[in-house]
Amino acid sequence: MNGPDGKVSLIVHGGAGALDPGDPDGAAHVAGCQAAARAGHAVLKAGGSAADAVVAAVTVLEDDPLFNAGTGAALTEDGAVECDASVMTGQGAAGAVGAVRDVKNPVRLARLVMERTAHVLLVGAGAEAFAARQGVRRLEAGALVTDRMRAKWQAAKIKATTPAGGGTVGCVARDAQGHVAAATSTGGILMKLSGRVGDSALIGAGTYADDRAGAASCTGLGEAFMKALGAKVAVEAMLAGAPPDAAARQALAAVRRAGGDGGIICADAAGRVGFAFNTPGMSRAAISTAGVETSGV
Ligand code: ASP
């Protein structure tokens, strides 16, 4: 951790993968990432914490039907949306939810797990009951299913394709006090079995933060990120002195050895941001400590 020096930065991703024919183009994904980055940055500029910022940015992406998280999430084999999300602060607080249905903003529920329970991860019916006790409104069954995702599900059923990801969202940030945080949210992979929980719900696999080093959020084949502990490997690399880009590349190499591809965004304790991906694309947007915006797909 570099201490309270007023420097803020963040980077968001809108998922690693390839766009399907008929999907909105890359520019639309970049615009969505930019809107999320600006929302998170506004929180940081107003003195908000890195945790506030990553949750704000990921909430914007969950509400954008273009991305596979919250509204517009990918469907399970039986045609339902089951979301995973997690958040971690560099001070060591963490919360997550897995396979939750009909909750508009899973990342906010993950934050409630972090702040209001003694646990790190709640799943399925238990997570939904916790949401109800916290006053989180339950949507009507199927409310998060978009026409575009239903069409993909129908096409996948006809073609009997294997499960595929894409469009997961995440954000890592560094706040003015020198703290970092990471958050990730996803509908998982299209045609996954009901009850499957991926890396995006798992601290160390899809999300990790440590004020001594930095924060990381992952996207890609969750099973490989789980076996390689992709986010933890990226943060460990920053702890050992690697800049964020190199740390992301090192972690991706470990993920590939575990049999998967994807992308990782990182912010280090000094506020430098970086990323790497080994898929055809990964939409993203960043705002540096100098206030410079960059983006790509
Ligand atoms: N990592 C996500 C999962 O396996 C999918 C993705 O990032 O595309 O659930």
C-alpha cells in the first residue's frame, strides 16, 4: 500500500472471448465499459473507497443488457439465469454469491455478504433468502433473461454446443487513501449445468485484492481460473514486483497450463493499471491516476 496520496485509478473489463455473429459490435461493448469506468471514477474522485468504486462500476455493467452479468446474463442448460459475483478489499474483507436467481445486482448482494455476515460465500436458495432478509428486492422469475440471450440459448440447444462464456464484467480500483479493491460478476457460461458456480464467485480464482500489492479481476473459462487461482497468482506477481500488465500475463500463463484462456485486469498499490488476454478480444476501459482514459476491445 502506498498510503493516502490522493491518486485514484481504475480499470474495468466487459469479458474476454469472441463476439458471436449478430452481437452488438465491439464499439458498443467499449462504450458500456467506458460508462462503467466513469461511474466508478466519479465515486473515487468524490472520496469514495475502492470498494465503493468497483461495486458502482460493476453495477453499471450488470444493468447493461449487453454484458453477461445481471440483466442479460447467460442461461443455464434449463434456460434460467444463475449469477455469480464477488468483491474483495485490499484490507482483506471479502464477500461473494453463487448461483443466485432473480437478484438484479449480484455484486451488491456480494457486498452485503461481505459487510453483514461472518461468511465469504453464500449460494443458491440460502443466498436468495439472505437477500430477502436484507431487503433486496426479488425480481419476477426470468426478469433478467433478455431476448438476445434466449435466442443464443435456443441456438445452442439446437446445435448441442458445448458451454461457452463471454461478457463477464469486473473492475479493480485504487482509491485516494491507497486502498485497492476488486469485483467481478457473471451469468457464467451459456448452457452450464444448474448449480454450477464459476471463478467469478471465488475469492482467489476470479477476484483478489491485497493493499500490499494490488487487485485483480478475471474473465474466461472459470474452471481453469479456479484450478490456477488466476486472481491470486496475479496479485502475488505484483507483490513480487511485477507491473500490472506483466502480472496479468504471468497469471494467464498459469491459467493456460490449467487448460483455459481468458483475460485479467490489474491495479497495483501505486495506482498503475494493466491487463492481458489471450482470447480474440476483451472489452475494457481504464482511467489512470493522471485522469487519462483508455479503452479497447
Ligand atoms: N469466468 C466466467 C465463468 O466461468 C465466464 C467468463 O468470464 O466468460 O463463470
